Amino acid sequence: MSDEKVYDHIVIGSGFGGSVSAMRLTEKGYDVLVLEMGKRWESKDFPKTNWNVRKFLWAPAFKAFGIQKINFLNRIMVLGGAGVGGGSLVYANTHMFPPDAFFNNPVWSGIRNWKETLAPFYETARFMLGSSKYEKEGPEDEVLKQIAIDMDKLDTYKPVDHVGVYLGDRKVEKDPYFNGLGPKRKGCIECANCMVGCRYNSKNTLDKNYLWFAEKWGAKVEPETKVTKVEYIDGLYHIHTESSTSWFSKKRGVFKSKGV
């Protein structure tokens, strides 16, 4: 697929970095295209279990086009997300504010007061991602607490304090975050399938906040589109792409932009 249009900016990937960038750019009036390798998912389409490999794992060589991407490197295994919304589709949606030890790390603490500097941005992200106070403790929390006791480290234990999940009414669909400007949602049923894909429209994935508004304000999203090469020619970026889900017809194309 190709597009003769010259965009102001092309964003590669629709995960956290891509979705935030797309929304903030469209908010300022820029013409934005988002290229995403994975598929676009509706809540009802997520697998009920991760044993449904073709819907859970991203492994195109085996005709698996799910949301969980796994990269094996020499000494590390990297888990990531694939799909419109990127890693937000598959992450555990825990929003924990870093402890003081993080901000006071001698590597960077001398530059400025990072806790004070970054606090407003954490608040913005929590608002956009719908962070909610979560006060329940389940069996898994009890296990972690007991481990901390056994290791004489009880002072280090604490449950998750905020989660990116709508914890409201399970029966009524409404926009609980953006005064009716955002998508309608339903309350969490506590099924614990956050990392398999939320089938109940409760998890605050990026397609329900940052990316939702990016598209609402004019951004175009091209799913199932893999970037193969980026060239800078005569003042424009040429983004070469191909289909990420087709075996026989690669549907190669080129998109152009002033920024990438």
C-alpha cells in the first residue's frame, strides 16, 4: 500500500510512545500517520486463554497474529505487544509511582530534582490512562507477602496501588473519564485476564485514550503494516512498508513525511 500524500509526521508503532506522540502532534494540528505492525482488536476478539496460540502470540511465520510478541536475543528475552495499542494490550496495567530511591540514584540525581520535575507528568499520564486506586489484595498478594516475611523483608512489601482499569459499574456503558468525549466503557469483572487481552472493555488500553483522541483529531492508523526501511530523500522521509500478515502478497508501499 502506498499513499501519495505527504504527512507532517509518521509515527512508527502505536504503543505508549507512539500513541502519546500521535495524540500530542494531532492536538497541535499536525497531519499524522501511524504505522502499526499488529492487528486492530475489538474487545470480543481477544482470546479467552493464552493457549489459543494464534490469537495470543505474534509469530507471523507460524500464522499467529496475536498480541504477545517475544524476541529472543543472545542473553535476554524481550516481551512486547503487537497490535493497535502496542504493549498496552498485553501489559499488567499496574501504575506504581517510583520510590525515592529511584529519583535519588546518584547517576542522575545531581542534574535536578527529578521527583519534583516529573511529578506533574506522572499525574497527566495517570489521568489519561485512567489510573484508579486499587485496594483489594488477592491470593497472589498473600503469597508475595509471605515470601517477604520469610526473607525478613516485610518492609519492602506493598500491594499494587493504582491500576489502569475501569473499576466502575459492570452493567452500564458510559465514558467515565473524558466527559463523554471518549469511548464508552464497562466495569472490570475481575477475571484476571488483563495480560491475555481484556474481553470486557474494562482495561484502559491506548486505543481507549491517547490513540482514541489522536484518531478523533485526524490521525490515520494503518494496522498490519511493517516498516522495512526509512530513507531521507530530497527533504522528505520515505517509509518503506509491507504487509505483516500476508504470506503471498506483501503489498509493498512507500509513505512520505516531513518528520518521523
